[in-house]
Amino acid sequence: MLNGVLDKSFSFLRQATSNWQILGPALSVLAPSQFDSDPTAACASFYHDPTLAGLNTTILNATYYENATAVGTLGVCQPTAQISAPLCRVQFIVNTSDVSAITAEAWFPTDWNGRFLGLGNGGLGGCIDYDDLGYGASLGFASVASNNGHDGNSGVVFENKPEVLLDFTSRAVHVEAVAGKQLVAMYYGRAHRRAYYLGCSTGGRQGVYAALHHPADFDGILAGAPATNMNHLLGHSAMLSKYNGAPNLETNPSFISPALWDVVSAEILRQCDALDGIADGIITEPDACEFRPEEIQCTSNTASNCLTATQVEALRKIYAPLYGLNGELLFPRFDPGAEASPRAQSFVFARIPQFAYDWMKYVINNGSDYDFNNFGLADIALMDERDPGKISTFSGDFSAFRARGGKLISYHGRSDELIPSGNAKSLYNLAARTLGLHAEMLDSFYRLFLVPGMCHCLGGAGAVNFGQNAHAVPQEVGKPPEQSSKSQVASLKADNVLLALVEWVEHGHAPDTITGVSKDGKLSRVHCRYPHKSVWDGEKYTCVS
């Protein structure tokens, strides 16, 4: 039923899009010099533009900020946001159907580099990404982000609301791209030169979805830890928690406490840390780690800081791939080393993960009571069957995106506690099989960088900052944070993956590696593009084919 609604809804959207496209050239010359002479007046003109009503768009606020300041936000996700550079801030609503709409913000910097930047969401996706609006604007991008069609990060808003669900699964980023580009032309008096996208997790999935279904929206896409193969991802996360005793942790003998997870993590490092040639607290290639939990099973001589046979069996399930009802591979295994993250122990292993719970209850079962005691492979098969809004986002057919010259950079932390990094490998390999391309040919438009030690989207051990978002701006090696400015970062293209994407799209210089920097700026490391491997040569890590 939902996919039928999808066709009807996109008919509504196509009419608005057509209006944008018809008016686009005219908008580009409405006031070609107003921004150049008076950006404050150009910003205020959004209030009085008569074309917006015919584009399903309502301006909520348009204010020019000359100086750095904290501002209030839309929605419930965060109370304030920081503006750090002179810009025009536009808050607006775009109706996506008769009963649904996205709320969005555009931050148009005065020092514009001629580029458009669309932004994604996270989780169940109802939060405007204010941090990356500021990040993009600080680097000169005209940046646009939306609430993905709803407010907050709960799935309850999807219950019996197929149009709202479609905004989340497939529609919002396309709408923000179409509307945002025309707002750019209205404000600056000229169209953007190139369009880019930045997102991680759900935002990574949205970027991949754009490449697959709206290949003309963006010239370059930065998709971090993409939540592709979404149905199996949610099913796998629920299965992990069940293996660990959920939903009845207090009485289930399989339950492994946070204290015992510390024991597990230490043993995994003992067995696998040095496989890459150096014991540095980072497992470079989790797929090479054949973790044997039997080594920490209790014996007649050990009764503490050890596991029962039942708990060992739970670990064997957790660190194994997930297979379906007919023995088919559903999802790669949880990465050894990722369990060390506090969020793994509190979000994945302590209860049924909230995103999986909400998806099953409010989307798959339409709000009816659901007993996770009975959750299993049949439920994952049901999610596959329904695949609302084509949320699975697991296709390798990037042919249209490739044909128009689009470039896709993906990255994934090897210690990702929420989405195993093997999922990014699976998508890359699916694209190779679908398009019939080996790695060298796939590299012409799609590159995947695997980042040892990095957790979900950012953070973790090692060189995990490479400009992938506002919280991962790399510093110059050896300099403290206060001495490493964003302007300095902007000149370090090899160390900033967003700027490396720009260099690839606009000058044809594809990044062979991405150099990450640790949070304290004392450590750097070259991250390799898949399927190249990161190898310790006795002095440093290098990439080998």
C-alpha cells in the first residue's frame, strides 16, 4: 500500500518540482545584483516573493546575521544553534502532500563559494542538522537541512501516517535539494555551480538513496556509515540484543553485564590487536579476528571475570553473520572491537534498540502491541516483504549517477557499534556485481574508506577526524585545538574528506587515501580505500592492494 501512496505523492511533488524548474531561470535574474549590493535586503526579500506560494513553500523567517551569535532552533532536538559567519538564515516549510510537509533551514553565507550542500539526518530522522549547517556555511557552502518530515527521533509519528513515513524513507532530501537550489538562486541572483551532499548513518543512507533514485540532485555525495540494507540492519540489531538476553535481561542466563563486556573487550584485544603487526589498541581488520570466547569461559579454577557456557554461546551468535530462514546471508557480523563503545553496551546490548522497537511497533505492525519475546527471522522477512518506501536502499544500480559524472565517497568506522562496517563492504561489492565493474573501474566514481578504531560516524581510538562532519574537523598534527583554525583545515584538502570530494568533482583529482587525525592532534594515519588493506610496515601504516 505504501508504495502505491509513493507514486501518488511524487505526482504531487512533481508538480511543485515542475514549477521550480519553470521558474528557475527567471529566478536567477530577478535581482542579479541585490545580494552583491545589500545582502540584508536580499535576505528580507524572501518575505515578499510571490512565487513561493505556487511552489508549496512558506517562509517562516528570513534574517541576516552579521556577527557570530547563538540562535533558537526549530523543533525539539536542540534548543540553540551557533552561527559563526555572516549569513542569511531562511526557515521554511515545503508541503510534500496534502497531509505532510518538511520543515527546513537554509544558511546562505555571505562569503559564498558557489556551491550547494544538502544535509541528511540520523536515527529515525526528525532533527535538523544545525551543527553541519554551521559547518557547511563556515566553509562557504550554501547549506540546507530539513527535519525529514517530522519532529523528534521517535517512530510513533509514523503510525498510520504513510505520507509522513514517505518523507522519512525517500522524499525529504530530494525536496530540500530541489527547493534549496532555487532559494539559492533567489538569494544570490545566480545558480549554484555544483551541488554536494553530506550525511552519516541515516544520513548516509539518504545519500545513497539520492544516488540511486535522484542521480541529478548532487554532483558529489559524502555518505558515512550508510544505514543501507535497512530492514536487515534493524532486524540484526534486534537479534543482537536478543542474543544478549533482551527483552528479559534480569532473568535471561545469556545476559552479559557491562562489567563482563569489559572482560570480553579486553580478551578480543588480546587475541586480535596485534594481527596488523602492532599492538596499539586498534583492530585494523575486524574481519581477520577469529575471536574465541571459550578463552574466557569459567573453569574450575576461575569463577569471576569469566563467562558461563550459555554466555559464551551468546557471544558466538553475536560475532557471527546473520542468516535468514532459507540460509541466505542477511547481514554481516558485529565487528570485534566495537563492543568497547559505551553506546554498544547501553544501546545495543542492554535492551531492544529503540529504532528497531519503534519500526516494528509503529510501521510494520501499525501501532499494535508487539511482543519482542517472539521476534525472529520471520519478522525480518516480513520487513523485507513490506519494505515501506523502499527504505531498504540496497541496490547496486548506480548506473545513472555514474553516467552523469556523479562521485560518491563513503566511509565507515571499523569499531562502529551501531552499524557493522561489513555493511559498507556489502554495498560496495553489490555495486561491483550489479555494474560488472572491478575495483579499478568502480573507483572512477565510488570510493569506500574504512577507518580503523572509529565508532559510529565519529569518535573512537586513533586518527578518526577527517572533516566528515562538524564534530570531526581535523587539526594540524602536533597543534592543540585552539591553534588549529577552520581556515587552516580548509587548506588541508587531503585531510578533509568533504573538500577532497570537491577536488574530485571539480578537478578530477580522486582521493587515493584519506588522512585522519586524532582528537588531540598528536596522531595521524592514512586510511585506505577498499579493497586496499592497511598494513603496518614497521614504522607506519601503508595501503597495499
